Amino acid sequence: MNFNSFLVERVLKQLNIPDSSLKHFLLASELSNVEGKGFPKELFLLSAPMISRGLLNYGLLQMKRGWVFPFWVHRQLNPRDPAFIPRSQNPLLMNLTHRNWTALGTPKGYHEAIVDPRGLVTPLPREWSLDSWLSVNDQHLFPSFVDPASQTLAPDSPQITTQFNWRGLTLILDTFVSGTRTRSDVVFHRAVVKNISSEAIRGTFCFAIRPFNPEGVAPIESLEFKSVRHAYVNDAIGVVFAQDPAFVRLSNAEEGDSAGDTMPSGTGSEGLGRIECKQGLANGFAGFQFELEPRAERAFHCSIALADEKELRRNSTLLSWKVPFEKRQSDHQTVWKQELMQGSSLFVGDDALQQLFNASRLALLQLHDGMFVSPGPFLYHHFWFRDGSDAAGS
């Protein structure tokens, strides 16, 4: 037995793991032994976050069914849904049915954001997410509960557009990642609410900060609005809003999900402050009120830096919207146009195949991290021996 396996066995014994389970572990270590070193280190690096999050998901997601979770949770826990997975005695609850998020990054950047099929934005390497909600006459649109009218990837630059039609309104979410003068990549996010009915509609739009992501629970221990436009998550700058919200809501595990309180009781800086949660379920949102005549629309913008919390605390971060979203979007498209002009191109007669090729090319350029091309964002953003072998063999 090597030293690493010995340590793991001692830990398992301290937990009063049955002898039969210890034997299973030793046999597994022996069968996967590589040059006398036991389990490959890369396997532990991959498995440890999955197992720990699976345990956390199992203990939390099933117990708070009244909360608004990412869409895969509601579908995988619903016995009437085709994605339902019986859990029985399995102590791990993981996303096994909807692992189809999309990466958004820059050609030179190391971190990517991900957007799930309902427009939920996760600004990696931080794992909490930004959701978008609508409320009209005590009725609420939570994208996790409905299918979007469409979700598309721009053909010439990494930008995701997700659209919902609901109660005479259309909600369009546009998301892309662009570099800034501070050399850090930033998620730029726009929500457009359009009135497609024949009557005026009053309602509330919300940018919601959520302690969840497409893998499950992503603990938020503190959430603070130091000003009406600046939300700090775990004591690091989180979301910067381009406009003043009408009101702010903060909540935690004890007070419950803020999703149940999306209607304003006042205006101005109501709700500013700080909330903490030892269970990692601090959550909240910024609410924007609107009144739209038929065929009118209103846009809301925000941004999130792609960096870890230590880096954001150490370095200064731009806390104002000096460049409009449309200018950022135009610059983003120009950068990618110049990037795609380099190297070879492939053109085929089939539109579907051409779209697949273009999307794959964008993905590879985003995932190029200097010395290697990572297989993907989030869990897959590190070296995988299998993919390295395939690449070497080809």
C-alpha cells in the first residue's frame, strides 16, 4: 500500500466505515494502480469536487423544494419529467441529465463564463450565478420553470441570446464576455423586456444573485449592496448594474428564498445592506420597475468580472458603466472578426454543418489557454489524460 492510500484508509476508519467498504476501496486502489502510486492524482482532483458537491446537493436541494433552482434540478427531481432519476439510497445528487451549458470567453482569456439553456449566467471561476426574473400582477416568470422560445449562439462571435414569451411580454437575454482596459475579462449581460400585447403593462424585472449553478449548490456566505449599483458577493465585487434599481431584496437560509418577494413595497435605495448565511444560501436581487406601452421595450444591463475572489479583493475593479452595452458589443464582434481572419477556414454546402463547424471553432479559440487547449469550462477546465492521449495519437 502506498502512502496516499494509507492516509485515505486511516481517514475512512476514523469515520467508522465498515470493513467491507474498506476492502472495496483497497481493491479499487489496487486495480487502478499506476506505477505503485495508487489512484492517479488527477482522478482525485476531478472526483473530490464532484463528490463533495453531490453530497451537498443531496442534503439541500431535496429539502428546499419551494426554492427556485437551476432548471435541471426541478426536472431531475420531478417524477413526471423524462429527466427524473430515482435516488433511492444514492447519497449523491448530481446533474446527470442536462450537462449542456455553453462557454463564453475571449481568445486570450483564461476564465470563461457559462450560460445554461435557460439563460442562467455563471461567472467562473466564481460559481454563483445570475438569473433573470419577471413579475406582473403577482405572476412570476422564473426561467427555470419554462422552456425558452429560443436560444441561439451568434455565428461569428461567442454571444448567447435566450428568449422567452410570457403574458404579452418578450424577455430577451444577451450575454457575451469581453476584455477591458484592466486586462480582465468581464461578462456583459443585457435583458430586454418588450411589450408584444395590445395593452400597457406594468411590472418588475429582477437581476437575481443565486447560490446555485448548473452543477448544483454554490455557497454564498455573504451578500452586500454597498451602493444601489454594486453587489458584493463573499466580500468581493460581484455585479455592477448600469442603472439604479428601484429596490433590493436580501435573504438567507433562515429567511428563505427571495424569489417569493419580487414585488416592491417602496422605491429608491430600499433594501441596501448586508446579509450573511453560515449555510451558504445568501441570495438576493435588484428589482427594476417598468411600464410599457404596446410595442415599447426597456433594456437593463449589468456586468461581472471573471476572476477569483482573492484577485478581485486585491486589485481595483471598475465600478461604473462608462461604455454603453452596444459599444461593448460592437467592439466584441470586431475583436472576433479579426481573430477569425487568422488561420485557415472551411466552407461547406450544408448550413447545419457550417454552423456546427463555426461553433466548434469559436469554442476551441475560447478554450485555448496558452500552453494547452482545455477540454471545456468549469469541471473540465484542466488537463484530462484521455483527451491528451487522443490528441497525441491523432
